[in-house]
Amino acid sequence: MFENTRSQLISLVNEQVCPGVSMGFIDHGKMETEYLGAKSWLTTYRPIDQESFHDLASLTKVMVTVPMIKKLVEEGKLSYSDPINKYLPEFKGDRVQVIHLLTHTSGIKGYIPDRDSLNGEELVKALLKLPVTADFNKKVVYTDTGMIFLGLIIERIIGGNFQEIVQTEILDNWGLHQTTFNPDPQICVPTYKLNGDYMQGIPNDPKARQLGVHCGSAGLFATLNDVMKFAEIMLENKDYYQNLTELNPGRSYGWNILTEDGNILFHTGYTGHFIELNYEKQRAMVVLTNRVHPLENNQKFLIRRQIIRDSFMNEK
């Protein structure tokens, strides 16, 4: 299945672009998975396998935050047209609605001095003070801020913390039992360094570490098998494949739309992951790596990622 694309992924390991790859393909209900290489180049050899948990980084957004927002809308507890200051009154931009956060068109951006030195409460306060710029509803600007705000809105509607809410409402309901915010570090694929040690079972994203259980933008860990289950669910849900902006190709419910007809969705995770979904052809590709290990600035991977995507899109 998808032999040309598969060979491109094998070369990532053979040419040491990244230590290991967990890959999976779906074609009209038929699924194949494969594991290549190691968790790390720097420690005792431990192969990537079906028990390996990856730091999903921004895949957290589309796997739990977006589905939870959609669930609240379906239950009548939230509207896409609600201004976000209805739930986050500390935020002063009354033009920004829930839909703008979902589509990365809120125009919210700005610099937070010493961001990584702030604790969770301080970071939330700083984020809520960010301005709405001239990009509002005119430009897709991908940020974590909108998804963090959506996580906070989820908490204020339901009560409790974000991680516990989506664990019960999304992950448990979908049978994703190998997806968690609290993995066993020993079976996690390492990422970059924190205080001199490579992180295992600790989110690579600093905001996820600061916000902890309240972070809606990152922090999730999972095996390839569970991300493949998620991809199957997304292939069955036509509702996700629509442009929710006035832009072209615009943005769907958290997802990047690759085609004008909206049939192809794409999303990445900073630590080295990407998912591509083709609704019309009922195909999916899931690639999980640790491209930030041992060096965070791995530009070679980003170049190869585009080649792999092109191969998958064009392969018969």
C-alpha cells in the first residue's frame, strides 16, 4: 500500500533524518502500519514499536479540543457565533467569536515578554491581554493561543480541568485507550532537552508544561494505533471537510484545507508528526516521528515532509 510514499518514509530513517518512524495508511477501510528505527540515537538501542507513545504536540488540537467544542455545540451548550468574552470576560476583543478561534482567523497575536518564565496563571493573564490585530477575519494565522482559549472555554462551561473533561468526553467515548496526558515515561519516545535531559513523558511544548491540565493546544501522548483509530473516525465524518472561512482554501474545524473542494485535510505536530485525510478517496496517512531529537532545529525533516505529502497525494 502506497509503496512510493512508504519508501520515502523509510529513507527518513536510513538517511538519519530522524531516529525512527511510526507510519500508517488507510485506503477504503484497509489499514497498514509499520514501525522503523529507534526511539533515540543517544541511548541504548530501543526500537520504535506499537507500544511506543509519541508526544503529539499540536495534534492535541484536532484530536480532543476541536471535537470537544463540536460536542458542546451539538449539545446546545455553545454556539460557534458566541463572542469568546461571553466565557472569558477578561478578554476585551468583542469581535472574536468561537468560530474565529477554530479557524485561526481571530487576529489575536502579540509578544509576551519572558513568556517561558511565567507560571500557568500568569501566562493565561498575559494571553487574555493580547490585542486583536488588522488580520481579524482576513487571514489565517496559525497560533496556539486560540486553542488555549477554547480549552479555557470548555472548562468554564463544564467545570473541572480540560484534561479530565476530554479524557472522559472524547478519548474514553472513542475507545482511544492508548491516548493520554499522563503516559509512562519509560515507553515514550524522547524529544528535546529540558534542564539538560531529553524529555520523555513530558510535553516538549513549554506552554503545555506551564498550563498543565488546562492546556488545549498540546500535551497529549499516544501510540500509532490510537492515532490511526482517530484517522478512521475523521474519514467517516464529512462535517469536518468544509471551509468555515471566506478565504480560499481557508480553514476547517481546526484543520488545514489543502483543496478548494475541502476534501483533503492536513495537520502537523511540532515534534515531528503529520496527518493527511482524503475524504473523497477515503485515504489517510499518519506519520509519527521525533524529528526534534536530538537537535530541535531539523529543517531537513520539514523539506522531506513536503516531498512525502506530494507522494501520498499523487500516488495511485
